[in-house]
Amino acid sequence: MIQIPDFDPNGVWLGRVELAGIGPAVVTIRDGTLLNITSRESATTRDVLEKSDTTEFVRTCVGDPLAAVTDIPPSIKWLAPCDFQAIKACGVTFAGSMIERVIEEQAAGDPEKAHSVRIQITNRLGKNLNEIKPGSAEACELKRVLIAQGLWSQYLEVGIGRDAEIFSKAQVLSAVGNGDDVGLHPSSIWNNPEPEVVLAVSSGGYVKGATLGNDVNLRDIEGRSALLLSKAKDNNASCAIGPMIRLFDDDFKLDDVRNAELELRVVGNDGFEMIGYSSMNQISRDPKDLVQQTVGRHHQYPDGFMLFLGTLFAPTQDRDVEGRGFTHKLGDVVTISCSELGVLKNTVQLSTECLEWTMGATALMRNLVARNLV
């Protein structure tokens, strides 16, 4: 069982675990102890996040001790900390990763062409895109210039244009948690992890807290056509969220998310190791703006949603062949860490070999009814 190392003891934490022979339980951490706070008031994390006093409720509600966080038995399995929330994701929110999306498109998903395309595009752009505010007059002028140069791309459109790219990353209840395998579609030969901050947002559009996520990405499939985004993003076990949601309070606010530093470490069975970083202060669009573009009169989420904010990380480090860059191998251990949000650790397998997703909304509701929780 993978533990949660180095979580902030001052944080107010909300999560989910699977209790053997019982089912999903809503949990928190107090004084180094994992507590089961499941009740008719808090049967799901959706119920807790919809409360007006979410943080105070989790801080003070009655809970049954399950185990010390440093000694969790195998009978307790970490789940993704969301349940009935929709799982949405923002793409192309960092200039560095935006260029990589353009490269994927120009290379038509072929990793062998990516190196030469990368050199060509960075030489021709010749502008620090980090300084461009999306939707601004300067961004519109840059768009005009790039079109004239034959360099305009759908990824540049959502990167510096008015509207953000916001898509459905995974189905409700399909995300895996800390310690689980994450899945790659077996047809993919060019793929990578994407370390991201994930916001927990209520149905009213209020951001209640944040956690970590791995938006597993199939670069070859999306590179062939952006219309294949669903196949590139939504496969069995291709979305990891966790370890727990850290709720906002006096010690942790949205500004801490805006300045969060994420570290990514990939360690392969072949001895390969890659370390990368994603600095949230480099994001092109403010997290609050991304939330407002997701929910409002134009689109409602009655059970709230989890929102991946995108990543600065775009791997170019060669793994086997010079110029081929990075791609996963089965057995890679992916660790995403952040001092404020803890550690999310998963092992890479094929989606066809990961545990099948079976606990859908119907199964969860039947389980809660049988336990007299609804």
C-alpha cells in the first residue's frame, strides 16, 4: 500500500477510501490519524463539498479512527477523492506545453518528426509567448502574424485566443487514486504523464479546495487529429486524482494554488529516470477565469466538478533514441508531488490490463442504500 508522505499536518483534508467488505468511505486526517467521517450528512465527497461550511464541517465532524496515516493496512485502499463530480480538464494553459501541442500537430503524431519540427517552430516564433495575455489586442496581432507565416494552429487559438480549451477528461467515478495503476491505450506509442493541480468546485461555482492529478496523455493519437482528443484522454484508468482534496482555509487559499510548484518524477524498470516541474505561476489563464469559463448560466454541474488546470511540463528528454524524446514504458512509476498537496503515485500499465472500472453511479447508490446512508 502506498502511503501519503509529507502531507501538511495543518491542512484540512477530504478524501475517499475503499474499506474491504464495506465499500467507499469519506475520510479526513486529524493528528496523523485517518478518520472515517461517512454519515447520512456526508455519504459522498459531493455532499461535503456542497455544504456552505465545508471546511468547518470536515474539521469538526465526528469520525471513527481507521489507522495511522503512516501505517494503513492493505484492507484500506485509496480512491480518487471525488465521486459524483464531473471530471473536466483545461488544455494549453501554459506557453511551453502549448508549443509542444503545436509540434504534435505539425508532426502528425509521429515522434520521429517531432525533434526537427520543434527546432523549426521555436526558431520561427521567436517570441516569448509567456508574456502574451490570452484574448488581448497583442494576442490578436500575434495571431494575424502567425497566420501570415502559415504557423497558425488550433492549439495557438486556445492558448492565446479568447476562449480556453475545456474538455471532459474522464467519466464520473472513473478516476483512479493514489497507489493505483494508470492506463495507456495499447495502440499508443508516444505518450506522457501530465502533472496538474485539480480544483474541487461546487455546483455553485465555488472553489472549495485542490488536489493533484495525472492527465495521462497520448501524444500520437491527439497529434494525428484534435478530433481524437476523447480517445487520447479518456481510457480505462487514464485519469489519476489524489491523494486527497486539501480544503481552503486561513492557511491554504487560491493564491497558494496560483503559486504552487509541482515536481514530477518518472522511474522506469529500465533504469531511466526523468524529473520535471510545473510552476503554476507560469499559467497563462488565471484559475478563477478557467472556473468561470466552465460553469455558469451557459453550463451547470449539479454535483460540482473537478477541474484539471493544465501543465507546464512537456517532456522532451530522450529515453532510448536520440531525437525521439520521451514515451512511457510499462512499469514506469510516476510520482507527482507538491508541498501543499502531498504526493500522487501511480504505476503505468496498459488500460486493457488495469482493473476494469465497475463502480459506476448505480453501483455506488445501491451500496449507499444498503448501508442506510441515503
